[in-house]
Amino acid sequence: MSTQQIFKGTLVILTTLIASVILITNVRILIVLLIAIIIASALRPYAAALHRIGIPNGLAITLVYLLLGLGIATLLVLVLPPIVRQLANYMENEWQLATRIIVAQNWFEQQISRLANQDVQLGNSDELRQAVYDLIAQVRISAPSTLLVIGNTIGEALLTFVMGVYWLTARDNALTFLASLFPQHQQQRFVDIAVEVETTMGSYVRGIVLVGSFVGLANFVVLALFRVSNAATLAFIIGLTTMLPVVGGFIGAGTATLLALLVSPLQGLIVFGTFIAVQQVEMNVITPRVMAHSVGIDPLLVILAVFVGFAMYGPTGALIAVPLAGALAVLVQRLIVEPRVAQLRYEVHDGGILLSPAPQSHKDSNQVVETPARSPT
């Protein structure tokens, strides 16, 4: 080995170590990168469709992200202002918030007492009022740090968009470069596995967006028919949180129900009842049909992945845990299971199955591998 080769090898190792240290000490950067790649995997088929009709690849990618950003901004403008104004009003007039909560509490006490044929008290009104005052005071104290977190989140969202655009633009060249690091007869296999991993992650994201959109739209239609205040905002909250598997829908329903209770107890019951009805359709009809073909892993493993992701990095970790689990399942299948099965030859003998090593096929080591092809959209 020449001195130049030793220097290059050392440089690669040092660069890898430095990059690993940076990523380990800045986990948030790694999370943003993973989210960018996952979202880009979901959007790539749409960019490819625009490219097929004659739009340059870079422009097609930019258009897809611009349309996505415009859609998200429009949706936020439509649904957030009502709830922000309501919360701001309660921040300035905590007595009004306390009064509405006490009214809701009294209404529930009356209904439960009527059903139980005896007086039921859910809590002391004075203690509840003081608890509301203390909560508002704590929120006011933590408001600056909350605004800082919101600002950081917006910045990371913009960074995710930028990184996604760069990833899609450089994807083919990146695959070609990474494939070149493998022996020539394994390069095409590497590309096939990478494309399958990308397809799995992208289909999962499209699946949860479809499920969340259905849940939000269905809740909005029902709540609008019952003339519930801020129906669009409440439906948006439920639909958005539904994209978090297993527990997200219940978190959104609890939040939306609480906000509706501040308007009237009846509206709170309507919101909760609507969520339960829509959830039955979503869990028994929509999700099984959509998600069963998106990730291709056992539902129990999905639940495990969600809880592990949530424990490691909160809601963000739970969101990216399932597509990463799907990618891991693809790698295990292609790198461990399939090679092992290919080495076995099955013979039926006297009613039993004998396993024996299959004859190894000899491939031409000089086989030329094609440049990474685009996956079907």
C-alpha cells in the first residue's frame, strides 16, 4: 500500500469520525436530515411525474416543494387564527377562562347527578378557579421560551424543505457514488435495496397524510353540520395528530374536546362523539387498507417502534420511527433473510423436508452494472 493510499484511507476515517461526533452531539441535526429524506421520498414520485411531461428536474422538484409549502401556509392561515385569538383572550382575562371551565364542570355534575339519582361533585369551584389562575401565570412566565421554541421549529421546518430539495436534486448522483464504493457485481443490488427503502418510507408518509386528511375532513364535515364553533380548527387538530400512530388521535381528540368545552359543554360532547365515530371508520376501514401496503411490517412492530421513538425523542421521534422501522425491515429481508434462503435447497424425503446448502452460482466478476435507474413512481 502506497503512502498516498494510506493518507487517503486515514483522511476518510478521520472525516467519518468527525462527522459521527458532530451528529451524535447534535442529534437534532440528524433528526432534521432524516425528516427531510423521508419527506423527499414521499414527494419524489410527484416531481418525477412533472419531469416526465417535460419540466426540467430541478424546476419540477422546486415546484413540488413550493406547492407543498403554499398548501401548508394556506391551511395554517385558515385554521389557526380563531384558536390563537381565543387563547390570547383567555391569557388576558383568566377569570373568563375559569368561569367557562366551572360552567362546564357544573353542567357535567348536573347530568351525572341526574343519571345517578344523587348529588355528585367533581371538584371545588374555588380551588379550580385558583388552579386556572396559577396555570395562566405559569404560561405567562414561560411565554418567551415558548416563542423561542416555536421560532426554532419554524427554522427547522424551512431547513427541512431546503435539505429535501437538495437531496432530490442530488439523489441519482449520490446513489451512483455510493454504489461505486461496493464491488462491481454488487452495485446494482445496492441500488435496488436503496430504491426499495426509499419507496417504503415514501409510501408510509403518503399513507399517513391520506389517513390524517380523511380524519380531518370527516370531522370538519360533521362538526360543521352541527354548527360547532371553530369546526375547521378543531378538525385540523384531530387530523394532524392522527398522523402520530397509536396515541396521536386521542391526544388531538382530548385537546379539541377541551377547547370545545370552553365554548359549551354540548359542543364538547359533539366533538368527542364525532371523533369516536370517525375513528371507528378510520381504524376499521381506512387505515387497514392504506397502511397495510405502505410499510409492510407487523402492526405490533409498528406500535413498538412508535413507543421507542417517543421515548427517545418525543413526538418527532414517534413520527419518524415507523418509516425507519420499515426501512430496517427491508434491509433485514434483503441482506439477511433472502441470502440465507438462497443458500438452502429444499428436498422432500419420506414426508419430511430436508434442508441442504444450495449449489453456489458463479457470477461473472467483470459484469458491468448500469447507472442507478429511477424507481417506478
